[in-house]
Amino acid sequence: MLGILVGLKAEARLIRPCCPGLPVAISGATSSGAQAGVDRLLAAGATSLLSFGCAAGLAPDLAPGSIIIPQWVMVHGARIKSDSALSRKFGVGQPGVLHGGMLHSDGLVTTAVEKNSLHTQTGCLALDMESGFVARAGLPFAVLRVVCDDSKRDLPPAACDVLAEGHISPFRLLRSLVQQPGQIGDLMALGRDARTARDKMAEFLRQLY
């Protein structure tokens, strides 16, 4: 049985219709939540795992909406290979799908300078906060991710502190905007990128299923 780990409730809503009846765990975009999510999937009887959702672009030519099914995940300097058969099931070989490496991070990477440095150091295409936990679980795994914020974008402060229990907290968002109103333009631009990523992934899943 396949178990699916995502960061946010919105990502769970995207993948659930494609995998009815399969367990989906939400990390809340935290390391502790990701490990707890993998533990829940294993306890539910998962024999393979999928890391699904958004990613931060590291390669300079990746635009928001780019679909990535990596061949390997880099976790603390080690490359862990994804399962070829499971990766094919989730779209390897489809037009426009990118391969290469996905970098695991235990925290948000918020600046373009950091993203460019990580790309130079690792050669990975993109980064997320769940794939490393999936890769280290010891089961066959695949990763299906879409780029949200590209390598040229700095995340506005609100993007780093508005999440609560796997979704955006309106209270935290409002508080951040009141404290730093100058970020509104950047936050709107990030919202457009996130919408592009969500729409591209939804279209990809429709074609796949």
C-alpha cells in the first residue's frame, strides 16, 4: 500500500482524488511533523511512500509550475535513489517532467542567495522539507513536486510564519501584514506563483489519471 506525505492541507486536497483510499499524512511544513507523518503512514501499513507537493526552485532556469520527479534525494550530503517503477507510475517520461536531484531541508530557505548557493553546492533542481524523511524510511519511494517559489524569489516574512496545523492562518497573516505592510506586493507575487504551481500540478494529475 502506498502512503503519501505532504506539507500542507491544500496539497493533500490535490492528491487525494487521484489516490482514493490511500493514507495521506500532513507534516505542517515542520521536521517534527514530517517524521510523525512518516511514522503514521508506516503504522497504517504503507509498503511504499510518495512525497508530494510544492518545492522551492534551486536551478536558475526553473519557473513556477515546473514538475519534478527526481531520481534521487540528497539528505545531509547523502544521495538516496528513488524507486524507478514507482516514479514511472507518477509520471516519469511525461512531456516536460524534470529529473535530477531533490534537496531535503529541515527548514525554510527564504532567500535567492541561499537558493543559488545550495544549487551550486549540490546540483539539485529544487528543495523541500518532506522528501528526506520519505527517502530515509527504508521503503521504495518516489517524489512528485512542483516548483512554487523560483530561485530568484526571496520569501516575504509572512510566508515564513503564517502556517498553523498545515494551513495558512488568517490571524497570523494579518498580524504579519500589520507589522510589515511593505511586504504586500511580494506576498501577492508569491501568491500568483503558488496559484500557477497548483494549477500546473492539477493539470498534470488530470493527464496522468
